[in-house]
Amino acid sequence: MLTAVGDKVIARRSPPADMTAGGIVLPNAVNLHEGVVTSVGDKCTHVKVGDKIGFSDYWGNNVIKEPDGEYVLLAEAEVLFVFDG
């Protein structure tokens, strides 16, 4: 298990979508990714474990490959949005 420290967030990266729920086809060059937060550091104030988040391709280059999937290490400030619901 991976544990985040400080202002860091660890999220399990979701596979990229080819189409939105509304039927819009996404090009391969889209630089947004989604993931589910699995661990937050003690200085994080805006995200919590279980949140579905969006982040840019330019951040989260720290990819950790585990047997159950790929995880990304981000600073909390690199999280662009949290999905509602």
C-alpha cells in the first residue's frame, strides 16, 4: 500500500475514455486524466480518500505501477477538480 505524506495525493489512474457520457468523441491528444484518490497527506485540505479527481497530463508524471493498476503522485495543488456526487 502506498501512503502519501505532506501535501501529496496518490490516486489510482482511470483508463482514458474514448467518449464522454454525452456521446462526444475525445481525441487521443486530450491532456486531462481522471483518478480516484487512495491516499492523502496530512497537509491536504481539499481532497479526501475516495474522491474522483481530474488532473493534467503535465502533472502527475510520477507514475507508480502496481499489480492492481497505475497510481499517480500529485501535489494537492495539481488537482484541477473534484467530481461532485
